[in-house]
Amino acid sequence: MPLSCWNTGILAVACLGFTQCAPVGPAQAANPNAKPINQLVIEGNACGPAAAVNALRYGSAPYQAAARAIPGETDLARLEHVIQTQGCTWSQHVPQRQRWSDRGINAADLTDMINELTAKHAAPRVNLRVPSGTNALHESYDELARSLRRGFPPVVALRRYQGVWVMDSHFIMILQVPDSLDANATEFPIRYLDPMGARVRHSIIRTQSLKRHSQLIVIQSQTRAGIDPEAGNSQLIMDALIVTP
């Protein structure tokens, strides 16, 4: 059913003694058995709002409370409410534009949306991080693992570039990353929830060094944006992270 902003159809491991031990085992979502929301219940580009609601459902108790507080008897009604209420607010980052349109939503506005949804539930705020610098792989891994362990499954923006042109974009939610990353690592695996179809997928994040910084290439992705186009050279990049610090 069409939707617009103007009308709606639709281990911690316990340690003996006095020392605190580092986490053991993969960093993963606090509520792994949550029911995911499928962006396809609504017509339009709803991957951002759907990934945000999924992060709340799969998060720790305060985030789950925020998810339960979203009005609606069905996932369609809840997603519609989020888009109409938080999505159809004027952007603080893009002048003269509402946060959400049928083209989707940007990562900065989605960050604001999540913080509004969680504000009344004592949930830690989330921040936007953009991978940059020559150590982007390790710094981004640290951000993802820390956010998972603090109860917020990160929402990640993926973009497919051909040169400087953006060909496609998509939001996913991270379910799991490894326990740790070797100092010399050049890649790490992720387990994630794709809101398109609400399916669990696996990919690899690999660093690619450029002159003054590095890019994070998404390998073996099965998302819509991750499917290689038939013509031309392009790369799927992990473009931005929404995490709790």
C-alpha cells in the first residue's frame, strides 16, 4: 500500500576474584530471538525505519521497551507510525527536506529518529560514526562490538559506488561480530539482519587502503545493494554506523 508523508494507506563471563574479565565469545545482539520487522510490509523505501525498529527489538531491555511503545496492532501499522511521526519531521541535516521520503532516509536523520523513539525509555543514546582514516577497519570493529555489548545492535548504512556515483544504498542491522580482532587483521565477518525480507545474512568487511584513508568493502553480501550489477565496476561500502558509544 503506498505511503508518503502526506497520506497513509496502510557473556558477560562472571569471573572469580576481584578482577574484571574481558568479554568472551562473539559480541552479539542482546535479544537474539526477537521477531524481526520486514520492510516489505510497506510500499516505499523503508529499509532505514525497519532496520531501526529491528535494532530496538533485538536490543537490551530499554530498547525493547521503546519498540513495544510504538503504536499499532501490526508491523505495518507500527512501521507506518514511525515513518509518519518521526520520519515526516523536518531534517536538521538537509535543509528544506523532511527526514524520510520515498527515496529513503539518510544516516544522520535515522540517528535522530532512533534517539526520539528511545528518549522516554532510559535507553542510551546512539551516535553516528563514519569510517575514516587509515585504521578504519579496527576502529569500526571496536564501535560495532562495543555497541552490541552495550545493548544496541548497530544499524549500518551500505552504499554501492561506481567511482564517485552512488548506485544504490541500503540499511542493515548487525547481529554479531567476532569476540576480538587481531592487530594485523584486514577483514572480519559479520552476521546481520536484512530488513528486506527480514532475513539473517552473513558478509565480510574488508579494508581497502587508499592514499590517505581506507574504505570498508562489503564482500559476499546478499542484500539488494550487495548484488553486483551486470555492467561496470562498482563496490559496496560500509558507509556509516549508528551505534551506542
